[in-house]
Amino acid sequence: MKYVVKFIAWVWVLFMVASCGQPKHEEGGSKSYLPKVSGKPGDLLVVVDRESWNGEVGAQLRDVVAADYPMLPQREPYFTLYNVPHNAFSGSFYLHRNILIINLNQDTTGVFCRQNVWAAPQAIVQVNAKDRKDALSLLQDNDRKILDFFENTERSRSIQSNRKFNDVSVQQEVMNRLGAAPMYPTGFSLKSLRENFAWVSQESTYVNQSILVYSYPVAPDYAFTLADLIARRDSILRVNVPGKREGSYMYTAQGLAEPTMRWIKSGNRSFVEVRGLWELQNDFMGGPFVLHAHMDPQMNRVVVVEGFVYAPKYDKRNYVRNVESIIYTFDWKK
């Protein structure tokens, strides 16, 4: 069995790239001939021996890909992990959407990434190591690359679906009013549309996934700050996102979990991301949100596209990933 694993590892080295960068939407022209992936969004299959899984290597793995997902009201991991030893990795396991393979006793070591090997759209990371100590070091040195590769691939899958099932009529209404809009999957409907504000949502009894687009003027030398973004958000949402009770409105929750801000570069576009939690004043509703703030220098304004989730009876990670994939499709009116 050891020699079979070594042979497979050498085949992987021949076909894999040597770093975990941004995933592409397709891996050549073979994707259309591959079977569809299996597994639920956010699931990750870890192929490694039991001793490693139960020891330091497994602990480090969980620290990397099963760390707490940011800005959720309850703890949820980035990925839900399932362990399969090498001798059981066969058949339908090859079709899983996300696979992380750790091979020991390897002459050629490193972390290798690949898409659409046995199914599509599939993300696979292989860690080739000399021994468990070496595997631990490779995981520590490449933790962000590994997590980002799986995370970006999950997002790319959702974006591809959004593009395929985009409701052009809803997108066009928002685009015509605000001069910018994301793609809205079928099932999202227009809830409110005003001069500088749009609210599109998909609602059921216990789940609300909403996408907001709003804009405000700024000075030519305006610079993004977290404090200003939150103040503008609260001011706009107080008027435009009321609750069911009188005097109830949405605002940014602060205290237990402070909002975070970072710059993101996606394609040829740079923008600011803010993550946080929202609550309703004079009510008991709340949940996570993520927003992207885009500068429109031609009109001296900021356009914000935001997704928020309300799902009191369910885990929220996958809902947040869904609305986040929608706001990543933001574009300006041509």
C-alpha cells in the first residue's frame, strides 16, 4: 500500500501547480466531461491516517480549515471536516467537492493545489511530507494559502451559479436607479427601491437573505475608515431598513464583536470589506452582515453593496457565504 500511495503522489506532482493561488472558474476544457461534485457546501474531506488525524497534524489541520468563521453570532467552523484514511479513499470519495490529502514518507515535499481532477467543480490540496513533523511544518507555513484556496473555490462555485441563474430584470431595475448592482439569483425579489437605496431579498419563514445597495456623496479626497463606514451604514439603514415594531430599525451591533475592515483586490478592482453583526433597535432580531464599499471617483460617491442574514433556527455560515458570493458580482452600469 505504501508504494501505491507513493506512485499516486508522483503522478500528482507531475500534474499539480506548486502554490495555492486564486482558483480559476475552469481547469482547461475537460470540466464538461467530469461528473458533478458531491458533498454539501462547506464540507471538506481529509485523507490522512488515523494516527496523524488524532495527533498534532490533525490538530493543526483543524486550526487551519476548521477555525471559527468570522463574525457569526454562534461559533461555526470555516469547513466541516470528515476524515478518511488512505486505504478507504476510493469510489465516491473521489467526487467530493473539497479534498485535502496528506501523504507521508514522500521524497518530493510541498503543498500542491489543483481543480477538477476527478469531478467538477472540485478543489484539491495535497500535502506531501517526509514525516509527521514535516507535515506539521508545511501546514503551519501554508495555512493561509490552504484556507484561501478552499474558501475562494467555494465562492467561485456560488458566483458561477449566480451568473447562470441571474434575474436580469431585478438587476436592471437596481442598475438603472443606482448605476451599479450585483447579480441576483432567481428567487430574490425587489423589496424596496429608492433614489440611492435598493433592498432585494429572498425570504422564507425562518430565513432572510438580503442584499442592499446604497450610495452617498463624498469629498474628492475621501478616505475609508471603519468608523465612518459604520456611521454611514447606521444612518442609512435606520431610515431604510425598519423592523416590524414601531421605532424599530437596523443598526450595527458593537461590544461583544467589533466590526472588522480590510482591503480586498478582486480582479482589477479594489474595495473595502466590512464584517460585523446587526441588530434591530427595540426588537430581538439580529445576525451577521458583510459589505463591500466601492469608490466611484467619477461621481464623488461611495457605493456599498451589502449582504445580511437572519436565520435564528439554523447555522448561518453557508447563508453568509451565499450573500457574499452575490455581492462579489457587483458591477457598474455600462
